[in-house]
Amino acid sequence: MATTNLDRQKGERERVVILGSGYGLSRQLSAKKYQTVVISPRSYFVFTPLLSSTAVGTLEFRTALEPVRSRRYPNVEFVQGWAEDVEFNRKTITVEESVLDTGPHRALAGDRDGDVKGTEGKERRVPATKKRGRKFEVEYDKLVIAVGCYSHTFGTKGVKENAYFLKDVGDARGIRKRILECFEIAALPTTEDKLRRQLLNFAVIGGGPTGMEFSAELSDLVHEDMRRLYPDLVEFVRITVYDVAPKVLSMFDASLAKYAMEVFRRENIRIKTEHHVEELRPGLPQSVEKDLAGISNAERCYTLKTKEEGEVGVGMCVWATGNMMNPFIERALQKVHTFPKNSATLHAKAKASELDLHREDDWMIKKNAKTGAIVVDDHLRVQIQLSPSSSPGNTDNALPPVTASMTDVFALGDNAVLENANLPVTAQTANQQAMWLGKRLKKGDIESQTFSFKNMGIMTYVGNSKGLLQTGGNSGIHGRAAWLIWRGAYLTLSVSWRNKILIPLYWFLNWAFGRDISRF
């Protein structure tokens, strides 16, 4: 498949190809200097911190989205497809078209050929023989890798098939639909109280900011809206957070975490630390299955099994813990096909003449040993290395590998890690990297400038219009003031003016008239 139109429109400009739709980088680049091409299986950027609010109706789904195509930025070209491979020597990307693929708008927790989301936000297994899209090549002058991460299930039995994730707008839509479905089934006159207790028991796996924010938002939904709409059902509602760690919100100061625990206790959110999930399966626990045998809608429940408590019946399990590296990073970006002599700079300890002493295809993308993320230098340039056994004079692997920097390939966000710094894997980090790289490419001074992360602090919502805020200096505030700052920060980070207007509008409408609980 040809890319004739892209090539014709390029002119004398450099082409910057961005793999992934995130962080607003594409809108910063000068149309006179660069032809910007975004390649992504989804046609929008998701502002993930707002997904918890959209999942319970506090905000509408589109407020968390920014379309890649925009009439305000007609210079940004978009190709909807999966990046399959990169040949750095030829500066080409192999792309598989994905316009008709139903998977990209929901979280993936494994190989996309084997894990595809179902209609309710859950994953279902499909045959590996699923029809693939046509493939074509796109050339680049500069490449930015920002494909993000997948949800990590840690191999827990049944999680990929039955859990609800919170990575994309399809996940939020599935969660909202399931919450309302649980309440509607529980409200039926044919539903027994024992089944109501199972249906309205909501489990959240993960005691980090994402899991705690979703639990807080769900609690607000129950206390502010469901209490009025389903007054007879509120007594059956249980919200429980499970985590393997000894405490939740461990990244916050002890006093702030203690305050959060007090708020959760008052909101009847149960916290169960040092609990290990072993399985999630459809159906009721064996302890109540006999009592509810033959009861209508009993099969709509799930059973969560933990090592410490055994089986517990739940209406929904939201999995909000752990990231796994994108399979594209793990497999396609593993080996460098041929050493890119024209766009890679050997580091001081290596000599260019040494390249003739071994095969050029022994070079590999340098990865973080723990996470598998791409290692970048302080210019966000991707690092490559020669496998130790192939390095001249290093037959016993005693010497460090020969390394080089690719001057025209950059990586940022969840799939990248700085070589000499350990930065938090948050939207704040990715946003700062994108802003910095866009500014440097625009000014053309990337060689003389280095990226420096400015810790603006961490924050989270804990429910009932209260929040936590811990600044870079480890000082912090909590309560309503922190909640207002939390809302203001997320509003500021929204990319477009459209959403900067819509978000406070929906906050006001839902405060005045309640959340929209239509199930569609």
C-alpha cells in the first residue's frame, strides 16, 4: 500500500512520526518546519486521570478525550493502525491498518491477537486466526515512540476474561454500564436479598491513586445519587479495596495516608491490605450457590478468590493495579535490524572502526532490566547497545556493552525510562516530556538542552469532596482545599479549550441535577 499523498504533501519539511496518540505533542510542532504524522490504533488521546469520573457519570466520556484530527490543527496527519516493526537503518515503520479493529478503545492485558474486549468492557478470548489488516510502510525523519503500557494481570486466573480495567474510554463505559446493571437487577422484585448482597458488592484491586480514586468516585455515586434513586438497596452496597502491599497510598506521607484511611472508613469503603487475589470467575461462590440455585440472574455475579479469605461474591471487580510493557516494545523493538550508521552516535568508549569487527545486526534496543521500558538519555533519545558477547575484546562478558544514541528516535511516557533518573510513571511525567520535546524540536536546540523533571507533587481524590496533595518538598495538605486543587490541576492539564469549558460545566450540572444514570 502506498503513502503517495503523505509524500506529496511533505515537500521540503522533515517528517515527524509519533507512535501513539498521547500527550498533545503533535499539536506543538511547527507546520512550516515539520510534517507531523500520528500512527495509532485509536483516533483520540485519553486523559486517564478523568476516567474514574466518567465511569460513574460525574463527567461525560468525551471530556476525557481529545481527537487526534482537529480542524484547529489541520497540519497533523493521522494514520489509524498498529505499528508492527521499525527498521531504523531504512527509517521506515511497518503499519497494520486497524480502522475496523474493535479492540483499541479498551484496555488490553496481553497480545492483541488473543485478547479482545467484549461488549461490556471485559476481555474475551478469540482465535489467533483473527483476520489481520493490510500492511504498509511509512518513512520518517524523526520518530517519537509513545505507545504506553498495557494492564498487568500478573497471570492471575480469570482476570483477563472477567475483570473490568480502567485504561480507556471503553473501559469506563463498560464499568458505568455494569454498575447500573447491578442496581437494576437488584431492584427487580424477583431478586432475593442474598443475591442483592452479591450483586452490590464491588471489589477494586489496587491501592494506588487509580484504585482509590475510583473507589471514592463510586462511593460518591452511591451516597449522592443511588441513595435517592434506590433507597431500599443502599444497605446492601459494599465497596472493598484489595492490595497485596501492607498499606495503600504508600507514595504519600504517612499523615496524609492516615487521613485518607479515616475518610474511607467514614464512607464505608473497606480496605484490605496484604490480600492476594488467586482467581476471578463468573458465577456465585460455592457457599451460596446451593441456596440460590435456579434463581434468575444468579449467573450475573462473579466470584473473587483471595488467599486470605477464600471465595467472595461480587457484582463487579475493577482491576487497577500494575502496568505491563506494550508487546510492541517487548518484541518489535527488541533488536535493531541493522546498525543505523547515519543516525546513531557511538559513545566515547567505542570506536567507529570497531563496527567492522562484528555483525551490525547484533545491536539491541537498550531496555530497563526491571520494567522492560526503553532506556533514553537526558535528551529523550533512544539508546541502543551491542550485546556483550559481540563486543570486541569482551568474550567473557566482563566488560560493559558498547552503546550508542539514535539521534532521530525519541521515546517518552510509560514506555520510556531515563538512564540516570527514576521518574514517577504518571501523566505528569509524560506531559512534561512531551512539552519539552515539542519545544526543543520547534527551536531546533535539542543537542544543547537536557530534560529536567519538575516534581509538581502527587494528588488523589478520597471522596466526599476531599483530597490529598503532597508537593515535591513532601509537605502536603488534605481536605476540601486539596480537592479544589486536584480539580483545578486536571482542568488545567486538559488539552483543548473545548474540554476546559465542558468539564466545569458537567461538574455544575451534576451538582445541580445529579448524575445521568442512563444505561446504554
